[in-house]
Amino acid sequence: MRALNLQPQTLSLAERLADLAVDALIDEADLSPKPALVDRRGSGAHTDLHLGLMHASALSLWPAFKEMAEAALVCGEIGLPLREALGRIGREGEAAMLATTGGVNTHRGAIWALGLLVAAAALEPESNVAGAVTLRAARLALLNDRYAPQPLSHGAQVAQRYGARGAREEAQLAFPAITGLGLPQLKRSRAADAGEQNARLDALLAIMTTLADTCVLYRAGEAGLHAMQQGAQAVLAAGGSATLAGRRQLHALDQQLIALNASPGGAADLLAACLFLDRLERGDGLVPGVC
Ligand SMILES: CC(C)(COP(=O)(O)OP(=O)(O)OC[C@H]1O[C@@H](n2cnc3c(N)ncnc32)[C@H](O[C@H]2O[C@H](COP(=O)(O)OP(=O)(O)OP(=O)(O)O)[C@@H](O)[C@H]2O)[C@@H]1O)[C@@H](O)C(=O)NCCC(=O)NCCS
Ligand SMILES: Nc1ncnc2[nH]cnc12
């Protein structure tokens, strides 16, 4: 019989960043009760998604995130070679996700946002403040990947129909929904002793108050987007997820968005990116050496 190997393992920076990204995705999926999204209670507005699938999808993306961080370390600077490497790895990551989920799009937006952020973090590991990391990610997002296919995605269709800014523009603007809304709300709610899960719910709601979520627009049009933004604002105005009044508003928002088939998948992806940046700033899991 072999003895259990309790030797500490040394992980590379790329591996630790991939761990942080996957942890953020799993924390987002588990967070409950999220309005109309997959969580521990159920599938929200979705018929083809469930929590196990979200976990499997998150885990399937670990090699892609690691490879993106490694590409950043090899290239060493922001430029077309890195942007195009990220595009190629991102497309391979999407293929791995779809193979895992049987063709269901679980995390397309998250691959995009977290992929850029993982690469931006790897480029300058000492410069880990959210504002600096998102600015580097934006500079990458502004570069044009010559090999990117131009499919008529849901995001592209609602951009045509409503002129909405989607995932690409959010990244190119350095993730204002995260740095201006999600992260500050996360910190405010923590400071008010809301409890970690409530603080994360409040961060998601803060993102939902203004985001042009192309997932919601595609499924429920402008009425759905309006309901999402107003409803999220109402929860926060009532005192947030930690209060009874806020919880009542949150329940009402959940019911309303499910009735409209309006799933805020883009906001969920940005919450995962927000949790990643928060952990990065705090140095969680990134202490060099032993894990
Ligand atoms: C540049 C891309 C991001 C492509 O963007 P585009 O808008 O053209 O493409 P979409 O396929 O619509 O994907 C964008 C996904 O981003 C999320 N999102 C939506 N709004 C926003 C926003 N305002 N800001 C940030 N992120 C946003 C959202 O992802 C979530 O929703 C997904 C489910 O959406 P959908 O497929 O519409 O699903 P359903 O309605 O459920 O479909 P049916 O059931 O009806 O069939 C879910 O997966 C969440 O992740 C949008 O979906 C980028 O993706 C790209 O160019 N990729 C190519 C590779 C690459 O370059 N990678 C770079 C690596 S760093
Ligand atoms: N929890 C979630 N539910 C539905 N779609 C999502 N996309 C990303 N996270 C999601």
C-alpha cells in the first residue's frame, strides 16, 4: 500500500491564476438566490442549464485560463501576438466548454472577460489593483484579432437591433460595470457587515442596475432589460440582500425575470470577473510557492 503523498505542491503563476478564475466561476454559480440565474435552488429562467453543468463547464476552462496566462508570460507585452494567441486559446476554450456541456453556451462571456483579466494579471503580477488590471485587459480587447470569425452572435444581433454595447465594449472600456459598480458595492456591503454571500449578491445587483446585458436583450427585449435594471435598483434601495425588505424585492425580481425569460447571464459573468479581481487585489491564493 502506498503512503498518502502529503508533499506540498508548488504551482506556477499561470496555474494559480487559472485556479482563481475557476474558483470565481464556481463561487458565482453557487451564489444563491440569484435572480433568474442558475444557482443552488435551481435553473432560474433556463431549461438547458443546471448547477452541475455550470461546475463542469467552469472546470473544463482551467487549461484555457492557464494557457492564456502562459501566453502573456511568453509574449511579455500587450500587442497583436498576445491578442491573437488569446483569441485562439479562447476559441479552443469555447470548444472544450461546448464538448463538456453537450453544446450549451454556459460561459462564453466569462471566457472572454476572465481570459483577458488572467492575461492582464500575468503580464504584471505586482500590479494587481483592479483598476490597473482592467486597463491592461482593455488595451488587449481594443486590438483586432485578424483570425476572429464574425458569426451573427446573439450579442451582434441585439447590437444591430437596439444599438446596445455588449461584452466586447464592456472590456474595451476597462469593465466599468465591475470597477465602478460591482467591486465598490462588494466592499460597501462587506463594510456594513452584510455577510459575504449578501455582499456578493449586492455586487451582482449593482452590476445589473446599468448593464446592457445582451443575454437579457436577446431573450426579453428592452422591456426585459428595463425590468432587470429597475428591479436590481429596487433591491439595493430597499437596503440590499441582507435586509428583509431587500429580500422581498429580490424575490419579486426573481419571479418577474423568470416570467419574462430574462436571464442576466452577462451580469453573472461580470460578477465572476469581479470576484476574481477582488481575490487578486487581496492576494488570495497568489502567495508564491507552496499551496
Ligand atoms: C467578443 C465576444 C465576447 C463575443 O461577443 P458577442 O457579443 O458577439 O457574442 P455573444 O455570443 O452574444 O457572447 C457574449 C456573451 O457575453 C456575456 N454578456 C452579455 N452582455 C454582456 C455585457 N454587456 N458585458 C459583458 N458580458 C456580457 C453573455 O454571456 C453570458 O450569457 C451566455 C448565454 O448567452 P446566449 O448564448 O445568448 O444564451 P441563451 O440566451 O441562453 O441562448 P439560447 O438558450 O436562447 O440558445 C452565457 O454563456 C454567459 O456567459 C453573452 O453571451 C467573445 O466571446 C469572442 O469574440 N470570442 C471569441 C474568442 C476570443 O477572442 N476570446 C478571447 C479570449 S480572451
Ligand atoms: N449562474 C448562471 N446562470 C445562467 N447563466 C449564466 N452564465 C454565467 N453564469 C450563469
